[in-house]
Amino acid sequence: MSGLRIALLSDIHLGPTLGRSRLEYIVTMVNQLEPDLVVIVGDLTDSQVAWLRTAAEPLGTLRAPLGSYFTTGNHDYYTADVDGWFELLRSKGIKPLHNSHVRVSQPGQRQDWICLAGIDDLEASMLRYPGHGMDIKKALSGCIENRPIILLAHQPIAAKTALQQRPDINLVLSGHTHAGQLFPLTLLAFLVNPYFCGLYRVSENTMVYVTPGTAPTQEIIITHNSAVNV
């Protein structure tokens, strides 16, 4: 799958600080970039579906021929409405990866596929959220070593844990840190997270990319086929 283009979004925080107009702007930017694949790696929202159904409508206009996918972040669990958001996202054509994976391939090239997996945010277990909790083994159960593996994990700490269990992962996409944003949060985020912001080569065949997030003052990040080329 040479030349695969992935639009990576994270930490949108749809709610009091970011509404429909800003989300429309983000979606328009993504569509103009013409990615093959869109992934949202958590912290999509700060409130329940009932309050944000109208604000979330632009998500239904995301365009990516190989699909759009979502995995949870800690703030999504703080809403206490993750399953409601899963239902809404599915209605918009966005597939939640709930400790699960999909095989992604170009039309007519089913033998040339990548394994795209997503894990629940690690705080789901801490919050004892029913039916949720990070399960790396389950998420990667169908990912095999001779095919490229991309893992969506909201927190870089989870990325490190996943790589300890499955060093054959080629690329981990994360967010959460917001690149620190404001001092002294910058220092705290740097100390707490094993990967802070940007691209990290963990081994010869493995890279981790941490986006600063798609907040109102931040840019959308496009990664070009990192996993396939590793």
C-alpha cells in the first residue's frame, strides 16, 4: 500500500470550547487534503451526545475512500456516554475500534492489507467503565507479523505498554499530551509521557507519532505511509 495517506486527528474536545463551526472547518481541511484514511485517536468530545448531536453533524461529511476510524481517549469516558458516541459515529460512517482491528486495503488489492487496530483508553479501567478497558491482546488478535500493523492509542503511556507486548507493531498513533501547551503543563506532560510530541523511532521497524492535537490553535497532521515503509 505504497503512498497511503492518513489524516490523524486527536483531542478535538467538541463541547463548550469547540463547536460546530470549528468542527466544520476541521472537516473541510481534512477533505481538502484528500487522505486515504482518517483516524481520530481520542478525546473527541467533552459532553454527552444529547447536548452535541447538532454540533457533531459535520463528522458525517468526512471523506476517505478507505474509511474513517475512532478510538477513545480519557475525556470521552468522562462524558459517561461512550456507547452513545459509538452509535452516533457509526451513523456518520466512522467505525469505532473498541479493542478491535480492521484490515485496510485498496480496492482490488485485498492481499495487500494493513492491520489497523485501536485500544480503549487506559483510564476506562480506572473509571470502571462498564464493558470498556484497554485490551491490547484482543485488539491485535488478528494482526500478523508479516503484515504492517498500525495501532491507535490515545495516551503515549499506552503506546509504550503496547510495544512491550507486541514489538511487531510498526506504527503507533497517539495524542493526549497537547504538546504541553502552557507552562508548567509542558514540563509535566514531558515528564509523564514516554513520547511527548512528534515522531519517535523506537526500533528499526517501529515508530510512534504523537500529534499535538487538533485544538482551535493547532494544525491537522498528515502522516505519509510510515508503517508501510518501515
